[in-house]
Amino acid sequence: MYCSHIVPCRRRTLAFVLLLEGLQRRGRGRRSRFWVHPLNQKRREQGDFHNLVAELRLDSQRHHQYFRMSAEQMDELLSFIGPEVTRQTTNYRSAIEPKQRLAVALRYMASGDSLVSLAYSYRLGHTTVRNSVHMVCAAIEKTMMERFLPRPTQETWEEVAQGFWDKWNFPNCLGAIDGKHVTIQAPALSGSQYFNYKKTFSIVLLALVDSNYRFRVIQVGDFGRSSDGGVYAGSALGRGMETKTLHVPPSTSLPGAAHLGDVPHVMVGDAAFPLKPYLMRPYPGHHLTHNKRVFNYRLSRARMVVENAFGILSSRWRILHRRINLHPQNVDTLVLAACILHNFLLAPRENVRLLEEAEQQGRNLPAVRNMGGNRASREACNIREIFCTYFNSPQGSVSWQDRMV
């Protein structure tokens, strides 16, 4: 009676021994793998998060230098994204807490350090650091986009226009538009799609900025080989302005100049953009009349806010000064998150400091780019002439413009 039980038991034991020997033979010569590497098991005792970051919270100035935001702002940010970056602890390893994931991602963006360097300093796996950056950026996009980069309404357009008139002396202005190339590692098998006029590989950030350097509309991810005008033409902003579906306020007279008639609200851009009834660009050429030079100066003065916004963005998030070694789709998310955080952290006093930093770092001046086409409708040319007349009239001139041209 017992034999019928003993024999199968012996067979199972023998099978288990043979299986174990087979696994051991297969494992010979292969590197051992750990759920947590021995170096990283000392994370709490020697990792930056549990030591340096904890100490930085006691020194507000150094905390701001390290993360480019205060401890209070970081806590507020965590309150938005915390649930999105929380993972469950398993029997094999403890989950990385949301605070640490946020710290790693912000330090990556603020310093431009490599993912490998951060993995060593925080005593985390390289994959964990990379995933933390992706998770935090995606969470910022998901939870903060609607609040800090909402779709414009007629009321917000009117607010922007009033700001440009009050601060930059340009009436009926919906914002300053420009493109920024974000340098990336050349993606595999991408050919020349990402290769730009600066002889680097990049994606394009197209942005419309208000008078206070706040991003109002952005588009990220176009191939670096595309011109700013081409990116704009294919963007939701360009199509929406063309089809008049973006709730832009109706035409109105310029301040103190009802005799010139109603004038549409316009964006301002450089020579890379086309001249449209709703998009003003400078007069081309070098031998211009005094009045046209005044117009170009006044337009350039208003347009510089978008270049300053890019300077503030790059000065705060220094990863944008580096060649980003991520998949282009993840770079898109990172840049979008950087723009949302730019709006979240925007403060007049800090704008001045960051602009000074950008100048000290030798922020590149705009490179010579392909000019946008000179073709323009008669309506667009007439609107530019009205602005030119206004800026050279008693109602629209400013006291210093003649000295500047």
C-alpha cells in the first residue's frame, strides 16, 4: 500500500534535483542578478535623497539652487502629481516613494546631469531613474496642463492684449510667437528628419507667449528640419487662426486712433513667419524709411518677450542646454512638462534673475534663419501699414523710439 506513494515521491525528488542541476549548469558563467544591487541597498544611509536633499530643506537658498524651486513649491507640486507617481511595494522590493521620484526628475531637468550620474548619486537603478523622469513628466502633463496651460478664451485673449499695450506699447496683440530647437541625440534610423539648420538634431517647441513671459499656446515635437513658418502652418494654432475658431476678440480701433478704423488682433513674430492679417512680421530689407524702421523696432520690442521666455525656461531647466538622450516622444513630454512648470513657478522678481543668468551663460542670440515668404495678401499689408502709421503718430508713438532706430 505504501509503495504506490513512495515511488512517485522519489520520481518527483529526482526530477527536482535534475532541474536544479540543469539551472545551475545554465547559470555558470553568467553574471548574478539582484532585485536591488548591493550598492543601492545603502540608499537610505548614503543616497542623496535621504541625506543631501533632507539637509537642503533646511537651507532655502541652496534648495532653490539645486531644484530651481522652493521646498514649499515642491510640496505643492507633489500634491498635484503624487497619486500618479505612487507605486505599490511588493515582497521583492520596496517602492520608490513619490517624493524621491519627484526629486530625481527635477534634479535631472534642473542640472542637465545624465541619468547614469543621478542613478549613482541617488543609489537607484538606471532604469528606475529613467522611469521616474518619464513618470513625473507625464504626471505633470496629465494633472497640471488644464490649470497652468489652458486653452485660450476670448477673455484671456483680451487680457493678453491689454498686457502688451500696458507693458510693451503694442496694441491689439495676442502674443509673441517663435520656435525653439531642443537638441536631442540623433534617433536611430531617423535619417535627416531631425537634422536642423544649426547642424544638430532637434525637435521644435513652438510657443505663443504673453507680456509676462507666460506660455499661452505651445506645440512640441515637430521635426528639427522644419522651419518655424512650416511648423506654424501645420500647428493647431495656425489652423485655428486661419479658420477663426480660437475665440479671438473682434477687431477694434487702436487706442486714441478711431480715425484709422477697426484693426484685428494680431500675433507678432520675426521674419521666419508669414505676414497674415492676424500675424505681423517686420518689413524686409535694409534700406527702409524712418517710419518702417520705427515699426520694426516696436514689433521687435514686443516680440522679444518670447525670446526672453525661452531664456528663462532654459536658465531654469538646464537640461535644455544639453543634448537630451531620450526617445523623441519622451523629450516631447519633458519639454511640455518644463513649460507647464515654467508657468507654475513664474514670478516677476525671479524672471529678472533668470534672464541675468541666461545672459551670463552666453545665451545664444537668434541665428540667421530662412526668411518666410514675402508673399502676403493685400489685407495683411494694409493692416501692417495701419500699425506703422499709428506708431509714427502722436497717439501711438513713444518718446524713445526715434533714438532706437
